[in-house]
Amino acid sequence: MITELALFGSTFVVVFALGAQSLLVNNGYYMAAFLNSLVIGTCNLLLFKLTPNATLPQMAAFLMGGPFGILAAMYAFRHLHRKREKVIPVQEPAINRTANRRRCWFFFGESRWWKQ
């Protein structure tokens, strides 16, 4: 069971890191791409050590790590790297009460029809 979890986790991380690597390289993040390459290499070494004599459940764990890894990468980077929308506060227009009273004299005047 431990080997299956290690295979799943390693495949998950390597596919997640490969998805990140694509974005890092395309956007010109040199240092992050360099460090991410070390993560990819470490996970690949672990996979090469664990897979030569893999049983059927271990192969299934290996195969399931990739799809979940890429889905997690797509979700994470969509939410982490989305552009923050600039919220511009809406200013309320100044109310000219005097002009409103002149236009609506029957509501604001002294003799309101509903109070008579």
C-alpha cells in the first residue's frame, strides 16, 4: 500500500510540475523553471526506482496520478495566475436637492396633496 501511494504521489507531482514548467518557461521565469526541473528530476528518479517490478495495483496507482496531477495543475494555475481585476469605486453623483425641489414642487412643497 505504501508503494502504491508513493507511485501515485510521485506521478501526481511530476505531471503537476510538468504543467507548471510549461507556464514558467513560456513566461520567462528562469529561476523558478530551474528549481522546478529539480522537482521533476527527483520525481522521475523515484518513479524509475519503484516501477520495474510493479504489480497491477501499483500500475493503476501510477496511471491515476497523471490525470489528477494535470487537473490539479490546471485548477491551481488558473486561480493563482488570473489577473486581478481592478475595481474602480463608483462615486455617487452629488444630489442637488434644490433643483429636485423645484422640479418636483408638488412632492417637496409646503402643501403636499396627501397631507391635506
